[in-house]
Amino acid sequence: MKQVNRIAEGRLIDRDVPITFTFNGRTLQGFRGDTLASALLANGVKIVGRSFKYGRPRGIIAAGVEEPNAILQVGATPSTQVPNVRATEQALYEGLVCRTTNGWPSLEWDAMAMVGKLAGKMMPPGFYYKTMMYSQPVWHAAERVIRKMAGLGFAPTEPDPEIYDKINRHCDLLIIGAGPAGLAAALTAQPSGARIIIVDENPTPGGWLRFSDDQVDDAPARVWVQATLHALRAAANVEVLLRSTATGFHDGNFVTVVERCRDHLAPTVTQGLARQRMHRIRAREVVLASGAHERPLVYANNDVPGCMLAGAVSVYLKGYGVRPGNALVVATNNDAGYQAAIDWLAAGTGSATVVDARAAPTSSLVTRAESAGVVVIQGAVVVDVVGGASVKAAVVCDFDAQADARLGPVRKLAADVIASSGGYSPVVHLSAHLGHRPVWREDVCGFVPNPITSDCCLLAL
Amino acid sequence: MLRIHCPYCQELRDEPEFHYSGEAHLARPEDPASCSDAAWGAYLYFRRNPRGRHHEMWYHAAGCRRFFNVVRDTVTYDIEQTYAMGAQPVKDEALLQ
């Protein structure tokens, strides 16, 4: 089985260990360290779902927890079914079986898509299942079909043999997020002797430093992350919890953390080992270092498979050695978009074009991109996408940022991936759990957490 | 989940050990039989329900089984102080800000 989009690099994968898995009955191959999403992209899978009302094809957009489309049913047997798993979060294991949860009769040929295309004009908000509800005989007949259309996965039909554990914990300092800020906080606090727990949802710490070529303390960022992890693990007063998501921030610095101990392994009836563990952590102080998510840009048909986040493109290129196409168009309004184009060309032949809404950006990244061979179009925006089941071209138009108006005629740029970057939004979710509204910060163009209590500290990245 | 310091047990304990018992420092009319319906109604039913600092009673049900007073912020749920029944809260200008 050929992985058409796999390239040489890939910091997170182990190419010596191929892994076979099944997607919608097709047998595909990935490598150890892959997520389900990166393995699907490596195999050239574009459509991973259908939209709810119109059955529009949907592809993988992001590379992490913010993925909205790649939501799959995972599990080989009736008792091990897990519905609504984000492919970007599920690690690949040997024999993994997954399938899409919508699309009928098949994902590629979806009846609802025809309904959406033909009847969309007559039903702008889409089909309302309630139309069928007020006549009992009609409802009973319609229910089976409607359930099929509505479903996002289905529950397992047999009891789950796995063990799910819970544990009460106490610590002086809980650090949520093991990116650069979280690791630096842990390093700073460690000599004090305070009991520290640092949690991160990824299998490896470092956050965006994992995919960066920057230097930290005169060493490549990845080397610094490894050295820091080693130092923290060696310290008696620090515990590093990876594959662990802080799911709730409650009163009195009580934080629930779900550790996915064995979700990355094939489901078996384990020998007394928990599949997941709920840590109920009571912390004296909490550091929120949960980072930021990239915002997509808005243009017509930006849900066509092949439209992705610029940061996610970099993650797939550098982390997983996956280049999901050949011709890249980056739509951006900030410097971050240029990095994806640079990474794209560094990963091999192909073309990369950056369409920047700003008229004259001045940044070293822009000059670096140009010298790397990236075509830079400034003062223009992507306004539409050509293509139905996958991106064929980007429709570009000049743009006057001052007047907020499109200028002149549109032109088409051939592309199979359109990456967009609209800046970064801090992950404020946990800080809002206690009812504190995030506040707008003009300098970061985003909502930032409101300082919660005197014993909770907030860090940006 | 709150953590509440019981002034009798002198320990910081988890909220499930306690019961909330309403607003504190409510003076019962001296002679209920002779007070007006309005005054009696106000004593029985009308509460300040403030947004912010609130003086309230808690009952340490799974501990010493005694009532005590708590000063709690109803917005942030921060507990400022706890003190025994019959006592008055510590007047701290810094806390009152």
C-alpha cells in the first residue's frame, strides 16, 4: 500500500515500524507515531466526513484538538466501539479499525449531497427532521432514515471490558500545558521543592516547539524540550502527565484531568491496567499555559477538502512527514502563514504561493519565504475555491484593507491545498469554566483569559 | 468544589462535608407574637442575596455537626474568612476593599 503523500521528514514518526489499519473497509498503512489523521492524509484520503444538512464533503482541517471534521467511529468489535473520536487525537495502532459516521450510501456518493444541491435553493436552512414529527405513522417510517442522516457515530452494543480508573491528587502547583511556557514554569518552580504536576494532552511535550526550527538557550528547540523533560522527570517533586487533558476547572483550584493511558494501544482486555484514568487534582496554585489555536480565514467554500489551517500544514509536514498535496496556496493576514509555505517547499518539489491581505508586510519571514522560492502576492485575498470533492484552485482577488473592499477582477491559482491563517486565539476554555468572561486584547487581536483568582496564573503560549 | 475551614475542627475540609444554611446574622424578633406581619415576614423570607461579599451559615454535617459563619464572595466563590457562631467577622480594611 503506497502512502502517496509521505515525504522524507517526520519528527514524530518511526518509519521502521509500519502499522496497518482500516478506514471504511480499505486497508491502509501508516507508521508508529502517526495520528489517525496524519496516516489518512499520508494515504491521500481527502474526504473524512459529510456536513450535517447538505452532505457537503469535509476534509481534515487541523492537526490537534481543534479539528472539527475528522470525527470517526473507532473500534473493531461491538464492545470496543468508540464514537466521535477526533482522528487528529487518535494515535495509530496495529489493526485499528475506523470508519466515517455519515455519508449514505457511501462517503464518496452521498444521497444527502444531491438533496443539498438540488433542493438547497428551496430549503435554505436545510432539511428539518421536525417536519416529519407530527404524524406518528410518518415519523415511525421516517425515523430510521433520519437517524442514519443525523448520526454522529453510534454507541457500543456490548459492555466495555476495559477498566476506567480515578484518583484524587494534591499538589502545590498544577501546570496545564507543557509547551514552552508550561515547561519554563515547571523549570522555574522545580528548585523550590513544591510538588508540581504538569499535564499535556499530547504524547510528547513541547507544544509548538516540536515543529519549530528556532533555538532555545543556544540549542535547537527540540533538544531543549528533551533536556527539560529529562530534568523534570529526574526531579522527585515533579510529575509529568502526558496524553492527559484538563477537562474541568472547578472552584478552589480543583481540576479534573483525563489521562488516556492506553487509548494509543490496541484494545485488549488489559491485565488490571486502566485504559483511561481520571485525575481529580486539588492544586494550591494553577498555571494555565494552554496555548493558542489558529483561526481560519473566511472565504466562499472554505469547507472543501484541501482547505486547512496553515499551522496544521506545518505540523503534518514536519511532525509526520506528510505533504497533503503538491501546489499550496496560503491565505494569510499575518506573518505566521509564511512559515507553512517555507516548510512546504523545504519538504520537496511543488509550488507555494502566499496570498497576504496586507499591502506591504515587513517581516524577516516574508523575505525568507521569497528567497526560498515562495510566490508572494500582497494586498490580495482568497475569495473562493474551485472544486467540489477536493480543492482544484483558489480564486484570488486584490484587496484594499483600508476600504475593506475587493478590487478588480478575480483570478485563479491552481492549488490542491489552501492553508489559511487568521492569527491565533488563546485557548481560554478552562479559564471560562468558573464563569469569568475572556477579555479582548487589541495587541494580540484575540480574547485572553480574565485573571481568575489570586492563586491562578495565566501564560500566553 | 469549595474547601471550607471549620472554626471548631480547625481544619480545611471539602465541601461535601458541609451543608449550606442560609444568610447569617439574622436577628429573630424579640417577641414574635407581638411583631407585625411585615416584620415577621421579612425575618422569615426576605434575604439580601447580594452579588459579592455574603455572610452565611454553614453546617459541618460530616464533622463536628455544628453551625458556623462564612464570608464568601458569591461571584468568585472565594471564602474570605470563617468564624464561630456568636462571633463577629474580623474587620479587615484590606479584605473589605
